[in-house]
Amino acid sequence: MKVTKLIILALAVLLIGGTAVATNSLNKSEALDKEEEEQPKFFSITGTIENLEERDGVFYYSINEGQDETSYLVVSSNTAVFENTGNVSELEVGDKISAYTYANKPMPLIYPPQYSPEVVIVETDAMRSAVVGTFNDELMDETLSLKLNVSEETELSSLTEKDVGIENLAGQDLLVFYSITTKSIPAQTTPERIIVLDGEES
């Protein structure tokens, strides 16, 4: 009788332990899936242009990112360059910039690092903002915690100059220009201009 009780007890311990291991593994898997989902599609480099070099029609800008960190932006005719106001711009030494590139884009394994951004924003004194992100069906970018409320006054366009309507924005990579956001969570804004990034990487 005691032996039977011991066997039942041992089986119960094994069953509980197995369930705990399975649950733990499941939780880890869910956490990894969630982390993977929340990985931003773009990352940004911010700093000040210190030097310019041209090689075969391609411009190499050295960027001081602060604390003695330097990187290079490789800018070609395909790179979109705007001021944070939405105006097309050209890069000059001394400009404060934010450059956006795809996180999974291959880059040469050299130091200082070299990035080939899709978009470069020149920061001006104007109280305007520009961001690049991927917006879902509700026009929200979870990594930016920003939701877009597009109005009839919002200027819509694309890098390839295709016609764009509000119905074409969901699920797209967007360059968004705006000035005011709400203090809600997520923050909401009515953009002044939206550009669909429909180049090769998109």
C-alpha cells in the first residue's frame, strides 16, 4: 500500500514538474515572439555633419554622434533628404540631422560604421517634427507610440510619385511631418504631410 502511495506521489510530482517546464517554455516563447514583433523596422542615427567627401558621385558625410562617436552616412541620388518642415533639402557641413535606415539592411563590417539611409532629416529651428515608421491598419506605429489622424488638409505623396489616398497608408512605411501631438497614450497627431516610402527596400 505504501509503495502504491509512493508511486502515485512520484507520478504527481513528475506531472506537476513537466507542466511547469512546459508552461515556462511557452512563456519564454511568447515573450520572444512579442519581442520580435516589437522590433522596430527602422533605426535612426542623429548627430552633426562634420565633413563631406565625394567619391564617384556618392557623398560620404562624417557624423559626430557625441561622446567621440563618429559614423558615416553614404548618400546617393536615391536618398530622400528633407528639412523637418517637409521641404526638400541638401546636406551641408554643420547641419544637425536624423537619418533613418532599415534595421535589417546589410552594412559593411568596418569602423567607423557606414550607413546608407533611406531618409535624412535636417533639423531646423522650426517647431516641427519628422519621423519614419511602419503604421498598421489603424495608422499607429507601436514602436513610436504615435497614431495618425489624417485630415483632408494632410498632403499625401510617395517617393515614387504614385497617387496616394488615405486608404493606401495602412501597413506602410511612412515619413510623417507634424507639429502638435496630444498627451494621450498613444500620442495622436494630425500630420501636415505624409510620404509613403515605396522605394526598393519597401
